[in-house]
Amino acid sequence: MNLGQLALAIAERFFLPKAQAKELLDFVLDQVAGNIKADRHVYFRGFGSFSKKIRPARWFRNPKTGERTRIPARPYAAFTASPALLRSLAVRRLRRHHDG
């Protein structure tokens, strides 16, 4: 699913014009991104949480030239699934495994 498909699903479910659903979705995603950037933990009960982490600096070797280059530390957004989401995935996976 991509953002356009999610906006369409929201529009259909809540009887909104697709443009308005996309605007709402963009607002929610901007809020989530802004909080992650500000180093605040974002948690959705039953789904999971997002947080900002720092990938440490490391050395990289170019396979063609053998030259070593230092890659600086950089931030990234990490997602951790909630226990409820993990349980729901496990149940579906077990059902599919046993059905086939």
C-alpha cells in the first residue's frame, strides 16, 4: 500500500473527497515526522512506535579501488512493532502455514 492508496481508503471509509483525505494523511505524517525529528518518541497503541536513532560512523572500503572512506554518523527513524501487532502477525502466519 502506498500513500495514494491509503488516502483513497480513508476517503472511501469516511466519505471524504480524496484531496481532503490526502491532506489529512499528509498532516498526520508531518506530525509524526516532526516529532521524530525533535527526538520525541511516537507511539501508536496496538501498532508500534517510531523513534530517532543514530547509526554510528564507520569505515567503508570501495571494492573497485580498495580505498577506505569514513562514513559519518547519521540519524535514522526506527520502527518497533507493538506486541499486539506481532501477535496478530504470528496468528496469521500460523494459520496460513497450517492451511497449506
